[in-house]
Amino acid sequence: MSLAPAVAERLAVQEIELPSWAFANSGTRFRVFGQPGVPRTPQEKIADAAQVHALTGLAPRVALHIPWDLVDDFGALATFAADHGVGIGTINSNTFQDDAYKLGSLCHSDPGVRRKAIDHHLACVDVMDATGSTDLKIWLADGTNYPGQDDMRARQDRLAEGLAEIYARLGEHQRIVLEYKFFEPAFYHTDVPDWGTSLVQCLALGDRAVVCLDTGHHAPGTNIEFIVMQLLRLRKLGAFDFNSRFYADDDLIVGAADPFQLFRILLEVVRGGGYGPDSGVTFMLDQCHNIEQKIPGQIRSVLNVQEATAKALLVDRAALDRAQRDGDVLAANGILMDAFATDVRADLADWRESRGLPADPMAAYAASGYQARIEAERVGGEQAGWGA
């Protein structure tokens, strides 16, 4: 089987942002594991990300994390990225590592701490202005560990006030993308624990505030594709953070734990108008490659998303619609299963070769010598990692 021209054409518009932190050292709660050749600067992170795009054609932008990716001149960093064939994508804020944020950031009871958190986000918008980024992604570790620790309603009010000030600073083509996570590091209650809370806060802000769905941020058994459908229906799905989980927020390679779930999610994305450059939905990876090499881990990740997307595009929508209207349960399910069971790997290899890309990006990277070169060159200095 070869990909139909319509499917191949739609695959050509796919773009997946890479997170700069995926190229840095990471680990478990107990230890961060170092690897040879890991970047020491934001520039080296971007150079590594550019390798993924050069071999796959799928990853034209790199998301930054502030302050992990602080530089003196963000305009120069954007130029550096362009010189390497990629651009700067989403700017991610960080209000979870300073001692001041122990009891919260935008939701904190202390107005001085809230001011610090708001000012950090305003500085992130400055970075967006300098780099041409259009999205500010906010994930908050805010919450409480014990009943009675703080007033949950007051914290929502403080959150709304802080987000409103940040929102007012955005440029005409910039957005807030509000992420949610149902637990960790707060265990009694989290201030943005679910898509409903994120949605409510975004609706209060306006059209340029949208929800970010991290595929690892859900309780076991959650029907994530239902959430995708609902947010697309409401035109409030702004971004994905793609990864896989077995237990909680594992940040494993997307599609590694449940490729069928990834297929189902992308099926709803395609059906709901969330795919393509005009959809308003950003695809991004959010993963930590703790034991595998960083660059091949990102290559495998974007290829997994592409493969699941190709299968979603293969679904016979007309036949599926008929089966659904007729109440033919087994036929409808069979149409989905047939698409999911289709082996598209050889067709995608041909698709890549037709565009001047290597048929097997993983093998091409292994043969390129890039890994050996960076391991030899990146000696000395301080490797990037969690908090850097």
C-alpha cells in the first residue's frame, strides 16, 4: 500500500515543537543522570534540535524554558536558531523552583510573591517579543498538601487576577496556553488540576487564552480523546504536550506506553479540525530522556506522532459515518481498528525519501557521526539539566 496523495499532502504540513529541556540531563526524583555530549548552553540545545528537524522534516521550532534558557540577547538566539534551520516556538514559564514559591506562585497568599510570579511572566512575554514566539505556556505547581492549609476559593481568585494582568501584556498575535495537572507536587489540592479549571480561567481571560493538554497529566482510565473532542468543540484547545505514561507524569517517549491511545487522540484531532497550520493547535513534545540518548529519543518521538497521524488520516470517514448512523457497532469499531492495524512504516519511509529526507532517520543519525562529535567537543563547562 502507498499513501494516498491526499494523506501525503496532509502529512506535509505536520509540525511538532521540540522542548529544549529534552536535550538536557534529566532523571528520576532520586537522581539526575549525566550523559556525554549533553548541551551546556541554549545554543547547543538548539543545534541538537536542528538535527532532529534536518533528519525528519517534522520539527521546525524549539520551545524554550525560562529561566533555564536565559541568554543576554534573545534576538541573537532567534537568529542563531534560524541559521540552523529552525525557529523559536513556545516560551515556557517557571514558577516552581524558587524558594519563594514553596506555598505557591500566582495563587500565593503573599502579594509580594504573587508580584514576583507575575513579573516573571511579563519578562517571558518580553522574550516572546524578542524571538517572535506567539505562545506563553503556563504550568503552575501551585496547590496545598493539607486540608485547611489555605483558602482554595481565594487562590482561584488570585490566579484569575494574576492571569488577567499577564494576558493584558500580550501582543495582538500572542496567546496564553494554560496547562493543567491533576496532582504533583501538591497532593491535597492542585490549583489547576484539570481541563475544566483551565478552561474556566481561559474563558474569563478571552479569545487568546487556550488550554494545553499534556497527555501524561491524567488519572488512570481517563478518556483523553473525549477531552480533546470537547476542547476542540469549544475552540479552546491550544496545544498538546505529547508524552507517554504508565503510572503518572512519566514523561516517556510518546506512543511508547499506549500507541492505540495516541491514535485515538489524533483521530479526534483530525476529525475536530485541530490538525494543520491554521488549526490554532500546537503539537509539542514534553519528555525527559533519562536513560536513552537525547537526540535519538526525540527523533523516535516525532516519528511516532507522524505514524499515528498517518493512521488517523487513513480512517475511511464516509464508511465510519455510515456505520455510526446505522448503529453498526462492530463495523464502526472495525473501521478504526483496520486503520490502526495498517503498517505505514514503509510508506512513510518512501514519503521521506520523496522529500529528500533519509528513509530511516534513526539509522541516519547513528551514521552521521554527530553524536561522537558532540561528545568529543562538549568537554568542560556545565552540562544543562533540570534547573539549567
